[in-house]
Amino acid sequence: MNRSFNLLAIALVMFSCSKDKDSSTDENEMPAPLAIVSFAADVHPIFLTNCNGVYCHGGGADGKNFTTHADVIAISGEKIIGAINHSAGFEAMPKSQMKLSQGKIDTITTWINEGGLDN
């Protein structure tokens, strides 16, 4: 009986001292760094292909142009994000076309949220 009691006591001590694993991040684990989205390599090609045609903003008739970084940052990031998401209250872009792929939308949105760097 004494031996059973000792085993039970040891089991209780070990169980009560064990660290419960929860869904929160371990303090030693670091989140993976996010890649910075590049205007030149990631964002500008999307604008050139989808927004800067002669009959779109490339013609410059509406005062918006997507040729250079300076042109793009002159437009409110909120307007760009609203337009490419076809959100209510914004003119859907690309105009009279399907919405950009979610990957392209995410790339542009991330770049804007990272500060619209000229990189």
C-alpha cells in the first residue's frame, strides 16, 4: 500500500508540474519575417499590365497615371485598395473587367500598407 501511495504521489507531482501546451505562441518561437513587397519587382508590373493601357490610366485623361512610383503614390492608397477590391463607394478597377486575382490584390494592398516604398 505504501508503494502504491508513493507512485500515486509521484504521478500527481509530475502531472501538476507539467506545462500545459496551449495554442499561444511559445516565447522562444519567432514569427516568420514577412517579405517586403517591392514596387519595381512586384507592384509596378501589375499596374503596367492592368491599369496603364491607352484606354485606361495610361492615357492620363482622368488625371491618374501608373507609370512611375511618384504617379502611383499621388493616388490615395484607400482609393486604390477600394477600387481593386470592387468595394462599394469606389469605382471598380480595372474598369469594365473582372477583378484582379486575389494574389495581385494582396500584393498591392501589402505594398500600400508597408508604406508604398519606392523599392
